[in-house]
Amino acid sequence: MSLPPRRAPISRIETFGDAMIAVAATLLIMSSDPPREYGDLIANVYIFTPVALSFAALFYIWYIHTTLWRRFPLHDGLSLWLNGALLFFIVFLVYPLKFMATTLLSLATSQAVPSLWLPGELRHLFILFAIGWMIVFGLVALLHYRAHVTRESLRLTPVEAYDAVTFSRHYAGFVVAGIISLLLAFARVGIDYALPVIALATLFAFAWLNNRARSPGRDVLATKVAQHPQLADTMAIDTSTIRDALK
């Protein structure tokens, strides 16, 4: 996992995004009471594991957000609103994320968490988490699609524009995985075994299918663009001309 080259200097939009995700990480850590004696410290070893899992998920979301802005420095009004909504729902997702990690650890170790084992509460947690998941990655997909739509103002090459739309499809697969999770939770299927959460792993299948279609198409496009150097700058030529040249 590495960051792509930066197309533009760090903007205040990106800095604000980093700050908001840092706030989310702070809320995640501060939601656990600090130990006051040895017994509390030992108990916190168990509590720290869900925090670590949640932090890893939050770190991955930060990586996605940073990569998006390094590749596609969006600046139009709609993209700003979408980004604001994304940051809000990332903060919103922190607490369901921690509860979800705690629940999975409890199921794996057969240690019940009383506050989550009341009738219906675990199902509602899965539903809430699935909705938050779908919104976050739906907004990520939309922002990548906005990069494709505004490719001329961003001065994207045809290959970069292709990357934008195919990355949008990649994260749309995350949303589909969230829909599967939500449907399982609504149908009360496998609640006691956390099946709605396990179903999120279907995103790997969707990502594989998207990459299988994406990679050959990208190679063909890159080859064709190499044969037409004038297409390197999409601002120098309109979209219809590019489309005709690549036939």
C-alpha cells in the first residue's frame, strides 16, 4: 500500500479532511476510560483489541481519502459538499465501528457483552453499521465519479479519467457488500453468528471482478493514447475527439 504522486499542492480541503479524521480517531481512543489501577489495565487489554481493529479500519478510510485527493484534487461545489458529507459520516461511523469490533471479538471469544445482547439490539447494531458503511463508501464512489465527470477541468489524461470511473465502480462494490449485509440483518439471518458483518467480505469478490475488467481495458487505453501524444492533455482536445480517436 503506497500513496500515488501528488498532482497539486496540499489544499485546505485535504487538510480539513485530515483534521476531521484525526478527530474521529481521537473519539475512538477517548471513548475508552483510562486505567486507574492494575485490574483496569488488564481489563483494558481486552478492550484495546476492538479499538485497534476500529483504528485499522479508520486508517484505511484515511488512506482512501488521501489517495483520492492526491490523484484528483477536486474543487467544484458539488464535490465539496460530497466531501463534507463523507467526513461527517466518517465521524458518525466511529462509535458503531467500535461496537461492531467489540461484538465480533465477543462472538469469537464467547464472551458476552450485556449491553449488546438485549433482544433486537445486536440486529439493530448490524443495521446501523451497514447503513453507515453504505453511505461512506457510496460517497467515496461518487467523488471518484465526480473526478471522471470533471476530468477536463482537472486536466486528467484519458488514462487518469479511466482510473477515476473504474475506481468509482470499485467502491460501488463496497456499497453492494453493505446492501447484502443490510438485507441479512433485516431478515435476521445469522445474527448470533455475525453473518451480516461477515457478508461484508463479499467486497473482495466485487473488487476482483472490477479489477479483472479494469486492468485489460486500462492497458488497451494506455497503448492507444501512446499512439496519439496529442491526447496527453484533455484540456487541449474535446471529449468527443478523444472518443473518436480511441475507436
